[in-house]
Amino acid sequence: MRGCARKGWNKMRYALDKRETVRLNGWNHALCYRAAEENLPLMLFLHGGPGAPDRHLVLGCQSALAKHYTLVCWDQRGAGLSFAPTLAEKEPMTLPQVLEDVRQVKEYLLKKFKQDALILVAHSWGTLLGTLLCSAYPEGISAYLGSGQMVNGAEGERLSYEFVCEEAARRGDAEAMRELQRIGAPEKGRYSTPKGAWVQRRYVKKYGGVSFRKSTKWNSALLPALRSGAYTLGELYHAWDGNAGCIRALWDAVLEQNLIRDAAKLEMPVCLLEGRHDQCTPPELARAWFDALQAPRKQWVWFEHSAHTPMREEPEAWRQAALAFLKIAEQKN
């Protein structure tokens, strides 16, 4: 099945289908839970962005995982239903602060569900946050799965910019070449103008580096989010209100990270599920980190018809690969 926005694709009945808001680390955090049965192992999803609450990737595209796990989607500080406009203006947001958020969320979930460990699944920006969590606070994490793995923010920006420049020249896209020349190459991941990154990302999307097949925001995000029940229509209208603020607050910290330097060893099994055509987080950087990484078990899975979001672009293949990896990891634990 191509994509997850198909008629009748999410008719599962859940024994657990609940939402709550929890006060942790000085902020109200929105969480939702789904499971086909009680007492299934926990799987916590860390969304991308910063500030892009794409919980539909799990609750919609990967709803079948609820047969095996209690799915937990968390809207991070300042994102989605955790966005608080008045607080966002007053409270600074830092990477250490958000890392402490996820540590407390992890501990809260383990206590709430009376479990010893959870599986961490992350996408894009969430992979950076998740890997740092696994490195600094490995207790209670039984496995880590990442897609669109971030490794070196500044180097990723350089490679992504080179991709769009080369592709624009190959296609003879004169308008793109003019715009890309105008914004110039990023220096240490930063463009000369605030809008430079948005210009570059527009061409990454146009050239298939976000979604391998042509897609729109409606069929790749909004429709799946509505069909999954992840948000009501009114909530969805405001779900991305905090996105720009999260990026402004955290992007410098993203660019400063280098997991080859900062997370060379993890104590849990690691699986990277990567789209072959991803140009948002170029997979060659993830591969270099993965090859050097010390971990009890490692597995790399390519998705030949995906770019940045194989969880959505090849949902069945992604799910089967994840389940197969977790089955082996659980047996060896």
C-alpha cells in the first residue's frame, strides 16, 4: 500500500484510547495512548520539527502497531496540543530543557503503566532528541528505532543545499538556481537570511527529498491526521502554531550537535530505518554514525521508495521491518 491516507484504513478497535495532559518540568505536556489490549509493552514516539507534531505517522500510518504495543504520542514542549502561546513568549526553550522533558515523560510512563522499559521510536528532529536521551539516560529504554536520523546538523545542511543546487542545474531550473544563489550556501548550517532555510527546503520537497512520490500537505499530513483521530478539526487548525517558535528556539542547538562525537555508544539495540532518497537528513551521515556506533545490536534498513518519512511512504514495509527487529531484540534481552 502506498501511503497511509486510504479509505477505511484505520478501523481498529482499541482497549485503550485515551488522552491526557500532564504537568512535568514546569510545562503541560499533551499525551495520547492507544492499544488493542491492556498491558502491552510501551512504545514512545518522538516527533520531528522541532515543533512538528506528526503523531498521525503512528496513530494513522502505523495504527496496526497497537496490536503489539501501547502506542504513546507526546506533543513536545511548545508543539501541537502542548503549545501555550503566553508561556512560549515568556519561557526560554533550550535543548537541555527539552531533554529533561523527555526524561521525565519516560519516567512518568514507566510508573503509570507499571513497566520496566519502553521502546523509543523517533523521526527527524526526534531522532536527535531520542539519541541524546538514550546516551544520557539509558535506563528504562529497551530499544531505539530512528527514521530520518539526524547526526550532524551543520553538515546535513551543507549536503542538503548541495543536493538542491545540483538537482536544479541538472533539471535546468533557472528560477531555483537564481534563488539558491541568492541565499548562498549555509555557513556552519546557517543561511545569510532568515528565510534561506525555507527557500532551500522548498526545493528539497520539489525534487523528491522530502517525499519520494509527489505529495501535498493535505494528503501527507492533514488528511491522515484527521482520519487517524489524532486531532479534531479545530485542534488540527492550530496544531502547527508552535512550529516556527520551536525552530527559532532550538535550531542553533540542532546545528551544534554531532552524534559521532557526542553519542558514540548506546546501551540498547539500535535500528535505523532510512529512506534512500532522504535529502532533509542525508542518510550518508546517519550511516557514518551507525557504522562507528557501539551497541548490543545494530540493524540498518533501506526503503528504496521513500525519502524522509518511510513510516508514511512505505508503511507496511516499515512496520514489518520494525517488528522483525524488535522480535529479535526482545528474544536476546
